[in-house]
Amino acid sequence: MSKITTIVFILFGLYVANSVYVIYNLFHVPACHGNSRKCLRPHGVVDNKLEVSIYTSLYQDQAIERNCHLLWKSDNFSISNSFSVSLNASLPRQTRKNGSLYAHLFVYPTGISPFYSQYASHSVSPLTVYSPPQDESVNLLSSDEKVTKKARLTTNDIPVTHWKPTLSFHVLSEKVDFQRQSIPGEVFPFISLAPNSEYLPVLYIDQLGVVYRYLKYSPISLGKLRIWASVYESFKTMKRLGFSDKDLDEMRGIFTDTNLFLLAVTFGITVLHLLFDFLAFKNDINYWKRRNIIWRCVSTFIIFLYLMDEKTSLLVLIPAGIGSLIEIWKVAKAFKVEVKWEKGSRPMLQFGQRTEKEKETEEFDSEAMRYLSYALYPLLVAGAVYSLIYYPHKSWYSWIIRSLVNGVYAFGFLFMLPQLFVNYKLKSVAHLPWRAFMYKAFNTFIDDVFAFIIMMPTAHRLACFRDDLVFVIYLYQRWLYPVDMKRVNEYGVSFEEQDKQEKPHKE
């Protein structure tokens, strides 16, 4: 194992250990032992009989009785019991005219008014959100120019009011004595004090839930409250950085549709994905320097344009864009492109020469692709024409990009098959960078997991599964053609000689 790989694994282990330590501290807050000046304790109202009231209002900051309309009330509320209720809300005229509507939620002792009590916990949440409408698609052949033009005009980014289908809230079920000087930052905004300086029931409205259709309540632990609050603050930061509401809604679905265990697994495989990406890139350098990768560069860029046209989540779009830049850099390295500056002239590009072994292997690639292309080209043309006739599209550009990306996905799969043909002709797999291939195989299976978690176009999701079949065949060929360590491969490299060169000579 090289020094760089060792350093990467050490840094990875330290990162995982630090993450586990941080998560542990989220669920375990040091208990406070002392008088009320040092400790912040829960008020006794937590143990009394409580009521819950939900009011709707056009105003977010004015929780005044004359501006609020009662939506739902429970006279027998228990912090430890979960429940869900279907609600029918009337929309004011201002809300129907692209306005907003807010829910004011109160938890308070029985028999008092929530608007005038000092022992009422209050929280507010929007019931409506602004979101741009979905793009309208039309049939490009059957629709006239007016309809197509109207579809383009209606496709805009002007947000309109959408009803938020859920209102999910929680009350902290644990009785925690906080140290006044070190209250967790995630919990502090939700703490309200009673006149005797004890804190009232911690009321938290879940801003992550987007998939339910009714009112939901469940008690919440301190650790989960801190995680949810931290995630919501991260979402607000991401929105300021340019992430759309659609991207944030998809991420909310990841957090709300899965339990904490699956969420931890998702986090773990994400970290592993980054690790294997780096290791595969590092161990693949000597391989892609000797291969023709123009196709991969062009196809990656077309896929990036397709994902942009489909307005895919930035979680998928950003890695695709970075991958396109890396492929362009690989082309420059693979062709040994150098920029020559001569005096009094413009810069000139100079390309390196290929070896005889590289030319021989490329002949096998060309032979395999020639046979595959006889059936592939007619199928792609027929698929593009069929899509144009029977499927609606947002524009001619959208149809062109979709047709190109279907060809890219098909060619991308078939471009992996000639390597199987080369292995068969050579009766050897010694020329393959197996360490890099195994890292990529791990990433392929991780991509399969993300294909079920993150929203993406169907064609891109299917492309995540196509590589599995090829890797299985690669493994079969590795078993069928054992690697002779003494044999010199087509690049003139022997594994034993390479190991001797890498190991330092001891006097």
C-alpha cells in the first residue's frame, strides 16, 4: 500500500471517529448539578394536564387573538403519546391570491388562554410555500407553433403559492437540567422561560416533513431535536447558496422517509463513496493515460446537459459537472497535449505519440465496436424518431438532448463491452488496473443505493445498474484468465519487476 493511500485511510478513520464523537455528544448533554443560578431546569407544568391549540393567521409575528382563527384544539394532550389528525383549513382570499398563511401552535396548562398566559409554549410555521410551477411539455409534431410558444412562456421560474400538506410538531420528552452557560445552540431558540426562570415545554415544529397529509405529533428526544434543528439550519444555508426548493424537498424526503439508522447508513456510504472515488482516480491514472477517452469526455458532457435540462437535483448535477471537468483534463493528459509558446507567434498545441502496444490494443477495441455499431445506430435513430412522434417534450432542444443522452447511455454500456472482447482475444486480464476497478465496483453498488434514495431521471437511474452486469463479467474473466505475475503484459510491464522497482533496495 502506497504512502498516499495509507494517509488517506488514516484521515478517513479520523473523520469517522470525529463524526461518531459529535453524534454521541448530540444525544448526551452533561447533567447540571447545582442551584438554579447555574442550572436551567424544566418547569413543573410539564407534569400537569396540558392543552394544544392551533390557529391560522396571515401574520407570522403577530400572535394576537383577533388576527388568529382556531383550526384545531385538544383538551387532553399528553407529551408521551403520539397521534395524527386530519384537518380541513379554510384559505383566506389573500392566500388564494398568491399570499401566505401561517400556523400558530400553543401548548399550555388546562383552563387558561394561550394568548395571555406566561406558561404557554408558542411556535409558528408557514402552511404555504412558494415554489415555481413544473415545466409544461407538448408534442412537437402535432402541436402548432402557438401552443409550443405558449408552453415556453408558461415555463418560468416565477414562484406561486403551494399548500404545505403537513404540520408535524414535537415536544421534548426528556427532562434535562441544562447548564445555563452551555445550553446547546440547537435547542436554545426553542426554550421559553416561566416567571420562576424554569423552562417551559420545548415545542418544535418539524420543518422537514413534506410527505404527510395531516397533523402529526410525537415526542422527541434531545439528540433527535438537535439533529433536526441542525439539518434545518443547513437547509437554510444551502438555499442561500443557490439550492432550489425542489433540491431541498428531495433532501427533506431523505431525512423524513427514513429512520435514524438508515440515515446513518446513508451518511456512511456517502463517505465511502468519496473515499473510493479518490482511490479509484489515484490508481486509474496509469491506465487512462494509455486509453482513448474522447468518447467518455463527450458523453459525460452530454449527460451533464441532460441533467440540467431535466432540472435534476444539485446533489446529482454538481458531481456530474465536476466529472465533466475531470474528463476534459484527462483528455489533455491522455493525448500528452502540451502548449508550446514560440517567440512572436500564437500558442501551439503539441500531441504525444502512441506506442505500438497501445495501437495493437486499440485495434481490438475498434474491431469489437464495429460489430456492435451495426445494430446500435439504427436502434438509436428509431428510438429518437419514436420519441419525437409519441412523447411530449418541452422544446426541440430538450428532444435533441434526450436523444443524445439515450445514445450516450447505450454507447456507454457498449463501450464497456469491447474491453471484455480484448480480454477474450488476449486471454488475459493482466493489463487491467484491478485495484482501480474494484474501487469503481464499490462505487457502482453505492450508486445503486442512491438510485433509490435521490430523485433523478429514469434513464440516469437505469445507467447506475448497467455497470453491475459488466463488473460481474469482469470478475468472471479474472477467474477464467488467472494473472501470471511473471508474464509481461501488452504494455511491457511485469508485476514482479514493477514490485521490485517500487521496493527500495536494502544494502
